[in-house]
Amino acid sequence: MNVAIEGMMKMTKVTALTTVTALTMTLLALLSSRFALAEPRYQAIPVGQGYEFGAEKVMILDTESGHLWLWVESPATRVESGGRYLIYQGQARPGREVGEIIGSQEWPARK
């Protein structure tokens, strides 16, 4: 075989290998940055001021399914006992227009 042809075949193999390696590295970099920047599934949002003595509240949102919970933690005092509660609030869903009431719960007035 001609020396020139052998040299070109080796260069082609090296170039192809380099190209595949470069594409693989680029794909891995893109995938890793995609997962590194991904938001966690559960987001915690403080509710209320949090500067006063009393119950601390956090709204927990499942960003995949839209379920909402309220985490309430109250310290014990001399008068009342404390506790920790996780209260399910329902599932958020999109509305059709701004201001639409998606769902409601009402209680009668106390007498």
C-alpha cells in the first residue's frame, strides 16, 4: 500500500476518534450542567414574618405534581403546649384567567 494512503487513513481514524471524543465530552458537559441547574422537586417558602415569637410556618410545594403542604411548628409556652404539624393544602392547578377562584372552602360564622 502506498505510504501516503496509509498516512491519510491513520489521520482519518485519528480525526474521527477525536471528533467522537469531542462530541461525547460535549454531550456529557451539557447533561451534567442540565442536572446541576435543575431545581429540586420540593420548594420551601417561608410564610409570615418569622420575626415574632410563635408559630413558624413554611409552605412546601411539590414542583412536579403541584401538591401543597403547610409545615407549622409552635414552641411550648407556660400556657400552651407546642407541636409540629404538616397540613395538606391540596393540589395547585392552572386557571383559565387571572383572578379565577380555583377552589374554596368555607366555614359558618361562630355564634
